[in-house]
Amino acid sequence: MQLIQYVHDKKLKHVFVKRRFCINETMFRQPNNTMLISFSPVEGNISTRKFIVNGTSRFMNEFDGDVALINVQNDSALYAHLLWDVAHQLKVGQYLYIKEAIATESMLERAYYHEAFQRIETSESGFDIYEKVQRLPVEKEQGLEQWSFCIPVGPDEPTFLNACVERILELDVPQKEILLCGMPHPDFKYFDKVRIVGTDIPAPPVHITRKKNVLAQEARYENLCIIHDRVLLPSNFWSAMVAFGDHYPFTGLQSFYFVDKHNLIPRKYSDFNSIEQDLTRELDIHHVGKKDIPLISKLFYCYQHPARSQFGHDYLTGSLYIAKKSLWQFCPQNEALYWNDYEDIEHGIRASAAGIPSIINPHTLTQSMNARSVIHYYGYVGIRDYRGKEQMSRSLMELLPFVARKPLFRISDEDARKRMYAFAKKYGVTKQTLLKVTSAKMSGMGRYLLIKAVMKEVTVQLSCVSEFIDDFSRNILCEEMAPNELIKVVRIIFSSASPDTKKGVLVGSFILNNQLFHSYVYSPFYRKKTDWFIKKNSTTALCTWLSAFYLKHFYKGTYLPMKVSEIANLLSISTPYLR
């Protein structure tokens, strides 16, 4: 027998009872060909290997025989990740022995595992014994050479889509295809390089869950990378996946959005989250629908530290999923939900209920080419740090007022002005204010003052309030409110409050002020399509290195175990440079 003793990374501050366990050969059918795995010492004449692990670790130790897991679920928050890797390495006909000091629900009884593992008995020594009787779904798709890159798209201006597809075409992947779900804008550059599916899916509303399921269904290859068009994959994507290993569960990459045009102001953005409450106790996780969105919107969630795990609470946000095709088909997205319906939370928690963990590949990272203003709070984001402490965090460089900012919206300055003019005219604004809309500057502060002037003069019939809020979101905010804020605004608008109070709620709304925080000086709208991209020069190189240093040593929500120079290189190879 051989013992693999895993040791938690000390920075996790993971506290557990060190249970000693006595072992003898009579406990197992093939004692000389059984590998023991534990987080605590095991007594006996056994050769021992130790490994330090965290939430990004893969438990991929080669073995030819049976495996015994001793107090793993009692002792470690990493139990779901460990069981995933062990279960996929076991061969059909081999046995898995599981013993917990305190009896817990067996993970092998959950939907993903239960057909592959047959419970044999509980031995006299207290081990629950399972035989692997068939391969697990993910095992049927071995290899990392073939990839389907899947992008849900719409008819919007294709600057981001062009950049996203261009980067995928450049990736050093042995065999790949690019699928788009939906018909892109006529200015899309690479119609001859992609395969288009799902053009019959209506929008709006954006049926993002249906699009992703269709992409997975139509994919030719077993490895899926499902991304939004604003995501720029790093050029080392494939080597990073090879380093991470095959038979992976739902996997993501750490993601950042740089607010500025020099790679100086990083912001953690849309990768790996955790929800505080146990959602399976709040609702029926297998039958979530529109009716449940208000409840989900009220729950507390934050960015999870990549090195931590809280199985049953962690989930990947919707921007990027890496998964085997068989795994996605086993646990597809819920098509009763649409974009902005917290469909990513529902999917991640439902996956964990089936026994499937979510994990971050730490070997590379991505950048988002733009960001929604509702995803941060004046530059702050809620994170869980290495030790598990929840806090609000932002880059110190967020406070630099005159550093050139990227546009906030995928809307041109002129289009934004047209939208505001149409809104102002529809709701009875004076000609003098309409003239201001056509001529005033659209800088951060200038736009805000213009909105205040427009809102002061609008008049709305009570019967038209719902339409008014929709128009306000589209033509003034230029993005949808988060569901929880929308509920608050609607409640006040339909209350007996005075018209001035109701207007004040809209003008003073979090989302509008958050947009203003983006920049008081620079316009949140683009003038040229190249405004999104960063010039590659010595200044950018220096700023990229400073950001790498900051993310390595000061930012609490990232796991970057490599050197600062390597982090700087990862940031560089995921940057949308101006060509």
C-alpha cells in the first residue's frame, strides 16, 4: 500500500481535526495494490508522499489498483475536486473505499456518479465499498487536441467579435473550429472561417441559455470553450489547458478588465463567484424559472478566491466556460432563463447538486474588452480573500482621475446623443433643452448634467410608467439595470411619492452614478472603433508590469503563483492591442 497525504496550503487558514487512522492489510481486497488518500496521518508501515494543495489543484496521481479515501470529506473543503479526479482515473472493475469519521452523504450517490459506481457493502472496518462498473461521461472524451470555440452572437457592431475570432484563429491548437450561434453583423470579417448555427433563435429578449446549449449540441469536438465575444483568450490557451490536465470539470480562467488605455487600472471581472446561501434550500434547484429571479437577486454573492472551494456555492460566471461536450450535455443551461436572469448562478449550483464542481485553471488568464457598470461598485468588487474573509476591494489606481479611459459602452458618441434626444423629445422636454442635447459635450460629468436637465422637464402618464422605465434604461442608462435595483426603482415609481422624488431616484440611481465614476472627464462612448484597443509601446509595457506587481502582492482576490514577470507576460498576451 501507498499513502498520499494531502496538506492544505497554509494561506487558506483551513482548520480541521487531525484524525489519526490505523490501517491494516485485511481491510482491502488487494492491499498491495491499493492507494490510500488522506489529509490526516495514517498509522502503519506505509510509504507516504505529501502534496500541498488548494482549490486550483488537480489530484492526478497515477495508480493501477483500488483507492481508499480516508476522512477526506470530513477534513477538506476540496473533497469534491479530489473525488472528481480520483473517480475519473479509476478503471472499470476497480474499487473505491470511502471512510468518514462522521457519516456524511456519499458524493457517489449524486446524479453524475451514481450510474458509474455500484455500492457493494460496508465492510467490518467501516469502509463503504463501491465498484466502478462503467466509465463516467467525461471519460468517454479523452484528449486535449480538438477544440470547439463557441460564441453566442447578435447583430451588433462586430468590433469585439472580430477581435475575439481573430485571436482564436491565432491560437496554437492542433485542431479547432469556431461556431457562432446567431447571425453576426454584415461587417463581421471572418464569415469564411466560422460555422454559423441557431439563426432562428429570436431576440430580444436574449435567450443566452438556448444559444449556449445549441452551440454545445452542434460542436464537432469534445472540448468546448464557450465565450462571449468581449473575451480575449490568451495566446497560451492550449498549453495552459495541457498543463491543467484532461478530464476536467466545469473550468474557468481568471479574468480582468482594464479600465484605462495603458493596462494600469485592473479590475477583477466575471470569472469565479460564490453565493453565500445554500440555494438548494431556498428553492427547487431542478425547476428554477422566472418566478425565482427576485429571490436569487436578493442573495449575497461575491468573487470566490480561486485557491478556495465552497462546493455547492461556487459557480462560473457566464462569460467563459471550458467543458467537455458530454459534461455540458449532461448538465446544460436552463432554457427557462434568459440573459440577466442569474442563469449562471442557477447552472453552477445545479451542477454541484449533481456532483460536478467548478474550478479555475491557474496557468493563464483572460481579459474582457469591455464591462458592464453594474458589475462593480465605484470600482470596488466584493471578494473572498485567500483566508476566506469577505471584503470590498479595488485597485488604488482607480482613483487616478486623468488617466485616459476606455469607452464604457458599445455605443458611439453620436448614437448615444440620438438616443437621449429621442427620449427627451418623446417625454416633452423643451426645445432649449433639446438643443443642449444636440450640442453639449458627452464627457462623464457633462453627460450627467445633461441627463439631470432632461429629467427635470419630462412628464409621464401613470399608464406609461413601465414603458418610460424601459426607455430610460435603453436611451439614458444605455444598459439594463440589475434585477434587484430595477425592483427597487419600480416600487418607488409606482408609490405615492412626489414626481420630483421619483425623478431623483432615477437620476441618483446607483447605476448612473457608477457610470459617472468611470470617468468625470472622458466620454463613456466611443468615437472611433479603435478606442477599445491599447497601443503597444514602452509606456504600456511599464504599466502592465506595475499591474502585474500589484495583482501579485496587493490584490486580495487573485491566485497568481508565478513570478511578476510571468504575470506581466500573461497580461500582455491577453491584451487587446491596437493592430
